[in-house]
Amino acid sequence: MRTNKINAARAATFAVGAILATGCGVGVGPADPVAATAPARSAASAPFDQNAVRSELQAAVTAAGLSGGEVKTGYEESRKPHAPADTAKARKAAALATKLAPCVVTWWPTGKEHRSLHSTDPAVGRRQLKAVLASLEARGWRVSTPPQEGPLGDNGTYFMVSYKKKGWLLYARNYTAPVLDQVTLMATESACFAGLTDEEQALIDSEAP
């Protein structure tokens, strides 16, 4: 098993990249959003597990006013087309997605939200993302990788940062362009990705865009 933190972060980054590049939702695991008004559980008795992460992310997203998306649990394997000879590989990818399902929580905009030809304020997504992060900081999430931002192509920009809390890493990204202002959030359990075998890591590498 791999226990190196660099490998864990690398694996999780490939997972993020696969979802961002394909526009996939996360179809493995329960998909119903957690109500932001759900009763708070005792921090002393409740484990900081996938449900706790989903609850905190849902509350932060709701407080920031992000709409048109869902906080979901689970990890969906890449939807890259496989040749007939790769059927066994596809089955392994599906099995790996099932294995990683308890280790991932995401928020992803659905439909055409945050994509507008007539946006009067293309930076609204950036402000909403920073509001999400401020809400998470108030809940004990701390910066893991400092913010990075810069140009994206000829007319776009990007912003990305990662946060950590009790064995979970959260990757936050915002992409803007003339017809795009998109926020994505993905939290992964570090121990889960650190425990990947060499074969599983190679599979993630090959499925990444």
C-alpha cells in the first residue's frame, strides 16, 4: 500500500481532473443533498466522515448563495471510451470508483448555471467561492495549498486552492471566460487515496485526461 502523502495528493488530483475535464457528476453513492438546517451533531461523539463533510460543504454552499448544483457523495470513473479489448480495464475502473465512493464529496454546477453569454459580472463565481471558503474556515478547515490564480487561455482566468480538516482535503476551483464562470468543489479522504495499490494508481493515471 502507498502511504506517501505526495502519492495521495497526486491520486486525488487525478480524480479531480477527471471530473473537471469530462463534466461528470458523481453517480456513485447517495445523491440526495443534505439540508442546510439539519441538526448539528456532537463533535465529541460523531466521526468526521463523508456525511459530516457533505453536511459542512452543503451548509457553506448554501450560505454563499451557490445555486444550480448539488453536494453529492461518491466518485464516478472517467467516461473515456474504451476499446472492446479494454473491457476488463473498464470493469476495474468501475470497481475502483465503487471503492472510492465513500471517500469523495463534490459540488458541481448542473445544466447551464454559471455559463452565460450575457453575464454582467463574470467574477460572481469567484466571490461566491471565496464566501464558501470563508464559511468552511469558520468550521475549522485550514489552507493546505495556498491560492493560485492566473490567466487561462486568451480570455479566461483560473483560481484554485486546497483546504484540509481531520484527514480530508478539499480542492476548490473557479474558471472564468467570456461564456463561463464555473465553480467546482471536491473533498477527498486522504487515507483512502493513500491506500491505493500501484495497480490502482496506474489505473487512475491512465483514466485521467
